[in-house]
Amino acid sequence: METNFVFEKSATAAAPRDPACFDTKLASTGGPAPRDPTTLAVRWIGVSNFELSYKGKIILLDAFFDRGEEWPPLGFHAADVVKADVILIGHAHFDHMSDAASVGLRTGALLVGAPITADKLKTQSVPDAQIRSVTGKGGELLKFGDFTVQPILALHGRPDKHIAEVMQHALDELTPKPSDAEKVEEKTIMDRGTFDPRVITEGTIAYLITLDDGFRIMYRDSGGRVTDDEREAMRDLPGVDLALAAVSADFLNPPTQDQALEYMRLYRPDVFIPAHHDAPVSGHAPLWRATEPIFQALKDANPRLVTISREYREPVCFDTGINVAHGRQP
């Protein structure tokens, strides 16, 4: 498969320099949008949050921006987000949707998520007309002019219990406890999500986003095993151009590599960008998950794969029009 990551349109371009491919200010907070209609700008904004900017439209993937004092700063606040057309929420844990309601109400964006997610949004004064509840079990295709979205039922990550218990005990012993003020702040944020156990099996949605020229993006915000619904969605496709996939929460390199390899084999992406690698650990400051061992395992299995990991808000641009040149329209 020929790569669709084209460096003439990327952040390494020589000239002309498209500000959207260099500026770290999000388009949703007033930063530049791509000049060329075939350019897609992708920015990672912590955990599994991404901003996609394409043809004047802004798609937000998850919405967890005001994260608290223990987290590394993102360089903006939820109140700075003034433009969004669609917010796709992978699942309803607080670190994926705590700012979805406020951003949705301010921007008028449509908020999409599983029924559990929709129910939580309704408790935060989001009107029914602004919420699209999806099951991901097939037959759902959301159309937004220059792109379509196919929700797919996924599975939330479930790390090995033994590994989690051992690591949690070590962290309890070695890391400082949050202050009372930090505990209050954390509870306020956590209350804007849910810990309903149904999130694991029926409340996690992957999204297959297809642009009007055939460029495909698979977004998965939790590192769980692939589902039959995902296999069915990919059955007749040659692969995707870009996978935005969460790193599993198994701490150790071998299981996180195995999970990433499962995604690569199913989605067959040209480009892989990780997510959720600055993840929180319960009761502790974020513990970053290593991406380089994952990238090496992916490249060992597929030397043609392009792996990219950037800083918060740092753009990566793609020339989506390459699909037309290669006859890969939808």
C-alpha cells in the first residue's frame, strides 16, 4: 500500500508554508485552518483528544481539556474552544468527555456517543437535538457534508489484573498523594463522566471517518481488544490511511505492543499515531506510556508503516487528494 502521508503537505514542508501545518494554536481556538482543500491537519491534544481540521470543518475527537493541576498543561483551556462542528466521544469516562458538554453548548457542535454517553450529556443541560446516540452495531452512517462517520462498537481496555495490582501498589508506595485541594478538583472533573460498568462492553465506540476524497481515519480512544463489529467494518476495505489508536493500559511493553499490532493488522493503516500515552493512574499524576517500543514492534511487522508522535497541539498535515491520484475514492 502506498503511503498517503505526503511530506510536501506536512509540517516539514519547505514552501509554501501553510500556517495550519506549523502553528500550534488549535483551529478550534482561533488558529489557522488549512489553505488547501485537500489538506487535513491533525493535532493531538492529550490523552485520546484530537482536532481534525478539513475544508473549514473542525472535528474534535473526545473532549478532556481542563485536566487539573497534576497534569501537564495543554496550553489552552476548554473555554478557549470557540469553534467545532462535531465532537465524537469514544466513551464516557471523565478523561474522555469531561469538557464535552461545555464545549458543545458554546460551539453548537453535534455530540456523538454511545447511549451511556448521551445520557450523561443530558444531565449536563445539553439539549436532545444536539446529541446523537449511536450503538456502533451496524447500519449507522452519519453524513456531514465533506465527511462521513461510521460508529463501530469497540471494547474498552481491560489491563491484566495482576499487572495492574502490582503496579498500583508500587505507585501507592512511591508517588506523593494528592492534596485535599487536588482531590476536590479531581472529583469535580470526574463527576462530568461516568464509571458505569457498561462503558466497558457497550459504551465504547470506535469511529471510521471517511473524507469526501476517500481518505480514511480510524479512531479508537481505548486500548481494548478488537471486536467482531470492527472486523466486519474492515472486512471489505483495503485499510485506512490513518489510525489514531490508544495505547493499552498494561504498563509493560510486551502487552502494549501486542495490542498495537492487533490494531495494525486489522486496520492496515499507512500512518499510525498513538493516543492515551500520557494517561492517568488512579490517585496519581499521569504516568506516560512508552511509544517507541510500540513503534519498533509495528515497524518490524510492517517496515512501510509511518509512525508519528508529536507534542501537544503540534500539527501533522496530510495530502488527502493522493487518494484521487491513486484511484482510491470512496
